[in-house]
Amino acid sequence: MTNINTNEDIFTALTAKHDIQRKMCKDFQKYIDAKDRTKARAAFDELEAELKAHAAAEERHLYVPVMAFDEGLELSRHAIAEHHEMDEMMATLGDGRTGDERFFETAQALIDETLHHLEEEENEFFKEARKLLDVDTQKRLGTLYQAEHEAYEERHED
């Protein structure tokens, strides 16, 4: 585990990964627009790996701590529901039996949902979560998130 910055709080660490996910979505979008399924599938595989590592670590190290507060329950439930929607889309895209039309429609829906989720999280969830979690907790969770994300990636490498 070499890429952990212990100076990053949970929100800084998450935003850095969100920026990576936005770039991955942009790359994926190019291949969807070109209707190049082979390249789209390769871009999807990379995005899927990142989204799964991110969601696992984010749910454990941000959503669960925020859920400890009454004010954080609905926020976290909504965010987890969006993760579940993205999981379902990724399952459809990962199913080798999906035809081209459905693949590209689902790919577009995944990009749209991912970008919506990132924006909503940064502009709403983070704002509320900062009020609930003290600064020391934010720092500790940032380190835990990064370690979990990296460990997930290592466990799931091909």
C-alpha cells in the first residue's frame, strides 16, 4: 500500500477518485459515441473496477459513519441506492449476452448515473457530512478509505 496520503481527509480522497472516474467516463463516452463495442468494453472494464473499489471503500468509510447520525440516515440510504443502480447496470454490461443496442443504452445510462451521483455527492452529501463528522474523524476516514480502495484493487486484479 504505497499510494496512501495520510494528510487527505475523506472528502479530498474521494474527490480525487471522482476526478479519475470522470475522466474514465469521458474516455468510455468516446467509444460509445463511436459505437466501438470492443474499445467500449475495454473502457467499461477499467471503469467497473474503479467504481467497485470506490463504492466498497466509500460505503464502509463514509456512508456507514454518516449513518451513525439521524441526520445522515437518508443521505446515506440515497447514495447507497444509487450505488445499487450502478451495480445493476454494470452487471448488464458485464453479461456477455447483451446485444449491441442494449449494451450502448446501458453504457450511456451508467455514465449519466455515475456523473449525476458524483455531482450530487460533492455538492450535497459532502456538505452535510462535513457538519456531522469532526475534523479528526474526516482525516482518519480519509486514510481508511484510501487503504480499503487500494486493498480492494489488489484483491481484484486480473
